[in-house]
Amino acid sequence: MECSEADYRRLNTIKEDVVHGKSVSREEALFLVSFPDVDVLCEAADEIRVKFAGYTVDSCSIINARSGLCSEDCKWCAQASRHHTGCEIYDFVSEEEMMAAARRNENAGIRRLSLVTSGKSVGKRDISRFCEMFRRLSEETDLYLCASMGLVGPEEMRMLAEAGVKRYHCNMETASSYFPSLCSTHTQDEKRATIRAAREAGLDVCSGGIIGMGETMEQRVEFAFELAELDVDSVPLNILIPIPGTPLADTPLISEDEIVRTGAVFRFVLPSKTIRFAGGRLRLSHASMLRMLRGGVNGVLMGDMLTTVSNQIQDDRQLFAEAGLDY
């Protein structure tokens, strides 16, 4: 399908409106996801990115601080105990391993580091131990510290903030119309309560999700507007890597065009936020990764992910340079 002159004019009008502070409507976002010329769509999204975020990539990395034996039934996850995936299992990462990873990331120029735990939540006793780890990280590095420890309450959030944590991560995962088909053991309302607790503790919020789990493009638009309503600071976009042993193991891969479009449209809906390229991007071509960095994305999760492997840091550096971006 070819673009008409009217389509190009409408895209330009929407882009100019967003650049000048007007919010995009859902009807406009649905027009954008079906815009035939993905390169033109990305160029418009990148004008918005430059306006609100400049030319710097917001870099972060994660440490898998507790792995496996999760009680939840999230269909995408390798760490759910009811799924037989053979993932590594341990209760606490060693402090030596944690500090070695933190120093590697800091020496590589990565700005943010998160400790991530499996499980629905981390109780007060275990939070205390993780807080000790965060205090050491705060004392011995200059990293901006983040935590991802499930559905924790206000008291635990305050403990994390006092230990030096600046941002809390709690993915909403997907649109509210689709989430119940993927997880039955907790709700998005519980996630919203966690995000409110993080805000009340003075923490920034990182919340995004996974695309390619069987949702429609319209549901991705719905998801983007829900994240805008939550006013989160950082939006990680993960791409499903179907993991053997999970219920989504045979899910067909979405196209690179869909992935690129999704990143661009999220920039229109969330113009001032960090749209963060996260897990799953290793399966993309170099051209698609570059297109996304020149198509609205301004954040990258670097290094190894929880149960999948990402790009090497030196490869990402070369990619950023090719895209004309600093980190």
C-alpha cells in the first residue's frame, strides 16, 4: 500500500503537534501504526526524540540477583517453577559476583544498574539483605541504582530508597485487555499499587513490557496509552524470545517491521520518556537495530539479560556511534 499526499501531511501534522506539546490521540496512534512508509514514520518519531531527549542514549544493565523457583504462572517466563526450562536457580547472588559485574558495567560507561529478583515479591527480611548490597554498591560505585523485586509495599520501598535505590522497575508487561490471558496469579492492579508505592517513596519508575506475545498492534497502542497514564519515567520494550518449556514456546516471531513500528509509535505516545530497547533485540538485523535508534528509541539495556543473551557492549558502542548517539 502506497502513501498518499494526505497521509504524509497528516503524519507531519501529528508530529508537529507532538513536538509542540500536544498529546497524540488514540485514533492518531492507530493511523501511525498502519502508516505504510516505516522509514518516514521513524524519521518523524526521531524528530520527537531529538526534541525531548537529544542525542544521548540512556544506558543501563541488570544483575540477576535471585534466579528461578518463581511461584507465578506468567506464560513467557523461564523462571516460573511450573515451567520446565532448566534455568539457573539460586537465592542470592554473591556480593563478589555482584561487585565484579557492577565494576565492569561502570568501567564500560553504563550509567544505571539494577538488581533483579525472581518471584512475586521479596519479603522484609530478604529486602534487608538486598539493601545491604545496595548500600555497598552506593558506597563503592557511582552507578545510578535501580531495583526490580516484584510487588513490594510502601515499607519495603522506603527501605530500598534509604539504601540508595533511585528507581524501581515493575513491568506492566502488556495491555490490560490482554494481560489476564498471560498471567492468572497476580493482577495489573497489584502492579499499579507497587508503582504508587515507589512514587510515594520518592523513586522514579521504570515500567514497560514484552511485545510479540500474541497481542495485536491495537493492543500495543492501548498499552502505550496506559503507560502514559501512569506517567512512568522509563519504558523498556522487550521482544519475546520464545523459551522452550514455557507456554509461549511455539509463539510465531513478529516481524522486524512490527518491532520498528512499535518503537516509533511509542515515541509519539510517550514523547518525553525514555523508550528503552531491552531484551530480545539480538535477533534483529543490524539495519533494524539502527533504524530503531534513529526511530525514536533513546535508551538501551546493555549486557546479558535475565535468561537470554544480549549484544556485547562493544558492539552496542559501535551501533551508537553509527547512529550518531552518545551514551
